[in-house]
Amino acid sequence: MHGFCLLWSCRSNLFFKVEFWKTGGAALRALVAWPCAVHLYDAFGGGLKAYMLCLGVGETGLEQSMLLIVDLEATCWEMQRAPNGDSQSIHNMEIIEVGCAVATRKGNLLNARSFLVRPTRNPVLSDFCMELTGITQSMVDAAPTLPETIEAMNAWLGDLPDDFIWCSWGNYDRLHLEAQSLLDGAQPAILARPHLNLKRIWRRTTGQKRKNGFANALAFHGLDFEGHHHRGVDDARNMARVLPYMDWSLEPELLTPPEVPV
């Protein structure tokens, strides 16, 4: 089987097409493909919006195609009570970080980025929230609002491949992003694409039904958390580390179709 790699960039509408390995084994192609992608990301300072469609690499194209992991951090309060006394929920919490990690289903981390957001309805972070996330008041004060942040995120992602999906651990991130985007007039491009609940596919793969929090998943595979707990970008990076343990044949039946037109 012939293998080739397509990379494209939003910067100056520059398109790259690199054809390689007209002959040779899958192991050789896999050995070179991912360092190549990471080098290009680094060479462009993270500005290269590159996505790879690698055919003939590894066992299946699905295992080597990329996906986006998203982890949100939001305003929160001790005792889970908002300043007005209402119970904490996605209807009164506001996103303060969209953590993103681009990876393959084999766990190759291609890129990661933190998008901070300035809350507007409850703009002052609680001490509890700052201690939990490591995100300070000055960090969110200097950040754009959600619609502006989402514009930057869409630009960073660039044109999404036809087979693009995005993931999170559980459904909270999807539901909160949908709800606040509708409320604030933000238009995340990913909401027009299918979502995969990583917790669900992990449970189906491992048979673990009770201890299915992300910390338990890392411990199940003998992995230690790297970075700051409850910091979105670090959570997303660590989720990429459990991707190799998933049974990806389950993916098609577990995808949630998009519900919010963008």
C-alpha cells in the first residue's frame, strides 16, 4: 500500500502536499510521519494549522487520524453555590479556559494549547476556583470574552478534515460549550462535528463501571498525572496518554452527532 501525508495551513493560505514512501513497510512510515508533523508544528511556532491524513500507516487509517481533546475549566465556588445562592450548574458557571490537545488515536500528541476566557456575568473568580485551577484573576482579566476566544480557537484549528471528531472526558464539556455558546453568541466550529465521550469508550473497553473518573483511569494504566490538575490544557494532554488503551472499533456506535448548527 502506498502512503502519503497531507498537511495544510491557514497561514497565507499555504498548502503543503508531501508524498512519501511509495514503497516500504508501515513501520517505517509510522516512524517518520509523526516526528515530521511535530517538527512542522514546532517550526511554525504552533502557527501551522496542520492536519494529517496518513494512509497506509499502522494497522488502520482510523487509528492514525487525528482528533481534538477538549477540557473546559469554569467559574466555580466552594460548596457549589453561586454568589446569588443558586446551585452551581452550566447555566451560571462561565468558561474560563478551553484546553485543547490534538492527538492521534494511538496517543501521539501533535499539539496543545490553552485558550483563556474572561467571564462577564460573574467576573471575579472565587479563591476556591483560583486554587483549584491555578488560573488567577489577572489571567482572566487579560483574556478575551468567549466569542473572541472561540474565533481564535477556530483560526488555530483551521479547516477541519471530513473525518474530524472532538472528545472530552464525559459529556459536561460538550453540554457546557453548547449552552454558553448559544447564550453568548459564540460559534465553535467543533460543535458542527461529532463528539466522543472518552469516559464512555474507556468504560466499554476496560469494563470499569464505578471508578471511571479520569484520575482513576490514569491509575488503572499505571500513569501519573503530568502538570496541574484541573488546568484544562494539562487535563487534555493527559487524556491523550490513555488513547492507546481504547478499543477504537467501538467509536462509530458511541459518537454523538452535532446538535448545534454553526
